[in-house]
Amino acid sequence: MSRTGGLTGARNRLMGELKALRKEKWIHFSDHEDDNINILRWQFALMVINSDSVFNGGYFKAEMTFSEEYPYQPPKFRFLVPFTHPNIYPDGQLCISILHKPGEDIMSGEMASERWTPLQCAESVLRSVLLLLDDPEINSPANVDASVMYRDRRNEYNEKARATVERSKKDIPPEFEMPRSFETAPPPKHEDDADFWAESDEEFDFGGSDTGDDQDMEEYEDEEGEEELDSDEE
């Protein structure tokens, strides 16, 4: 594959991934026009929509950058406003296995299946980031102090997380409404459902007998009798 072909393939794939991600509730691109975005550098906000999460309600501005070798090489991810978390470096860079180069790493103990592969995509990275927020890897932390706090002083850690959420809300655009749930509203229930089914029983015949059916049966039996008499006479 030529270098030009590789560039075209990366950009085409990223355009498709970007289009799909715009439909998700948990990510917000402030620029809704694909023509105006640098396809190799995305800026957006990740939103935590999980009532069980200590980061619930957070609006975390972030950035992903892609190389010309994507998807054969992983993207890079960082939070634009760093916060206290065992796996977030002071500059906002994230320490997570899925962003590490393909192949097994004996030194770190990471298996190839835990690291980046061309079968991964931007969405799988972002979903992994959201999972990592609530389930940090404290054995190989990027922030040792945060790791110790999470392990030994969980209440203090949770208080910092809630403060981070409140601070992040200042970055929510004025015209944007934060989603509160992944679920869409159920369709309205008809108040006259019982009346509907009662009317259906009267209007539709599902095989029950009536006067017309009895009359048809009598005519059919008379015709059979006449045919038997004709047969006897012959």
C-alpha cells in the first residue's frame, strides 16, 4: 500500500467512526460539521451518565489524536483538564493498556490481547476510558498519590471526584443539555387500552358461531341429502 493510499484509508475510516460517535449520548462534539474538523485530531467531551458512578454528571473535555498509520497504530488520548485519578498523568495523558502499541510486552506483563490491535476503534478506546474512571488500575498507576488515596482513603477520593464533577460542569456549553440517562422515554400509554380490546372483541370474529353460520350449515346438509336421493334413484 502506498503512503498516499494509507492516508486515504485512515481518513476514510476515521470519518466513518466520527459519524457513528456523533449519535452517541455520552460524547459531545461542539463542532457538528465534519468538514470543519481536523480528522486526525478530535476535541470533544466525555460525559458520565451512570448514577452509580462517583463521576456521574461529569463533562470532561478531552482530545484524541491519530497518526497516519491508524488503525495499525493506536491513537493518543488526554483530558484537557486533568483531575485526580490513579491512571491520569499530571498533563492529562491517560495510562491504559488499549492505547499501548500492538504486541505483548514482557516488561509490563501486558498480553497482546490487552493492548491495541487494528480491530479496535476510537469508540472502543473511549468506552474503555469511561470504564477506567470507575475501575482504576492501581497496581501500575500514573498518579501514585491518587492510587494510595483510592485504596486507603476512599471517602476522601470520592469527595475529590465529586468536586471534579462540579468543576467540569462549568465547561458545559450554554445551549447544551446534559443527558441524564441512556434510555429514551417510553411511548405514551393509552388510557383506554381496556376499551380498545373490548371493542376489538365485538368487531372481530375469531371463529365463533352465529346465526348466519348455522343457516349456512343447514343449507349444506340439505344439499347433501338431495345428492344422496339422486344417487339412490339411479
